[in-house]
Amino acid sequence: MKDGTWDYTPAELPDPDATEASGPSASPGTAVRQDERIGRAWLPQEIPPAPPIAPTPAEKRQIRCAEKQVRSKMPAPEVRIGQDAHGYPVLGLPHTDEAGWQAQLKVAFGTASGAFVDAEILRLLAALHATRDDLPLETKVNAALAVIAGVTPRNEVEALLAVQMALTQIAAMRMLTELNRITPHVSPGGVAIAGAVGAKLLRAFAGQAEALAKLRRPAVQVVRVERVNVAAGGQAIVGAVTHPRHGGYSETQDQPYGTENARAVEPKADTPVWSQEAGRLALPEASGQGPEPVQGARWRTRKRRTKG
């Protein structure tokens, strides 16, 4: 920020290799780009933001409340990032107390392992260095560290989920930015791809947040106690009960242990008990029961036909 304004150059500004404009409205050396939507060249104009004004009394009260909340929060640890002669990033300390800085990072990652902290910061550095945007690498890494510290992980597993959430959010915002940049009638395939990938990343972020909530949710054991009251003369079934299938036919129907069979119902007090009828065998006999002679096999002679 310079003089109260953000020093930010959007990616849509003309590149220096573009053709120079000709005409009275264009200054020498000003790049002009061809707009495919309107079919003619357009010249970017510098429009500064409106100058700041004094805050109102309501805004002053909000500022005091915000400052009080900021003072009550613990700031996230930060890093300083430089560059070596070959263009690779170099990690630095924000202050001279290296042991204190390591302690801050361990608390932010919810671990006591310095190797775990170093490995995750290097992974963050590599992943964010590969992203192409206008933000400085130091700003992106410190923003990711602020997200991780805001999650307040309690162990290494929660810290890994926090790192994944930070990187997933960056990738999702990049896809949504690409979706808003592409013109639908010019590249419908690009719009579909960016929208689908962005939606998947947003669902992945929601799944990571749900996984983190499940890890923090205490284990609850549910014990269900059911009471069945059976009045006098009533009947109750204790155990597995099978419901009828489609068509009203049950699996235990017409079985001795089935509830639909008359023999499974408890008899009333005045109902006579079943007994063996007089003159009736205990077991039914087969109609052909007893020894019988086996009929002889029938042999049939067949004359062969002679060829001739």
C-alpha cells in the first residue's frame, strides 16, 4: 500500500510486446489491445481510487472494537522469503530469536516435532511457488500460515488437514477466477472445465472441514433402552420380526415357528389341547408301503437292416 492506495497491477493489463497505438488519443509507447468482444482496439485508462475521508463516529466505534479484538488474538507466525542467484526462494526469520520462532511454528502446527514443521513449510513453499499470480510468494506463504494457525490444530493429523484446506482454497479461487475471466461464447469448453474443477475443489474443501469436525467431535456411545408393556390377555414378540414382502406373504408364514400359524398362538384357557384322534395313525402311511415284486425288464429285439 502506497499513500493510502493498494499497489496492485492486475493480470489483464497490456503486455509490453503489444502494438503501440497510433492517433491523437494515445500517448507514445502506450500499448493497445484488440478486444474481441467489441471488435475494436481499446486503450486502458488510469483511474485512481477515491481519496480517503475521515471516519464517521460509527466507524470510529467499530475501529475501537476491532482493535480490541485484534489485541485479544494471538498473531500467526510469519516467515521472510528471499531469492538466491538461481531464482529459487530462500527462507528467512522474521526476528532474531530463532528458538522462539520455532516454538511459535510448533504451536501453530499443533506439534512438538521440528522436523514436521520444517517439512510442511517446505511443502507449502513449493506448492505456492508453483502458482502463477501477482501476489508475492512471502505474502502467500504467510497467508497460508495464518489459515493453519486459525484452525488451531491439536496434533499432526489436524495440521495436515489445515495445510490441505489452505492449498485447496487457493486452487478453488484460481479456478473460479479463470471461470469469470473466460468468455462463454468464445470458449464454452473452457468455461465447463473451469466450472467443473472449481465445484470439485469446493466440495473437497467442505469434505476436509467435515473430516476435521469429526476428528474433534467426542466419541459418543448411544445406549437405547426400550420398554414394552403387555396388558392382560395381550401378546408380544421379543426378538427378530420379519415383515411381509411385497404381496403380503411372510417368510415364516405356514411354519411351525411362524406367528401366522395357528399352532404358534398361545391357546386360551378353555381351549381343549390337541390330542391324537382315535383310530388314526401317528404318522401317515404311504399308499404303496410294503414289499412288492419288481417287474421284469422288457427286452426288445430289433432286426438289423442289411445293406444291399
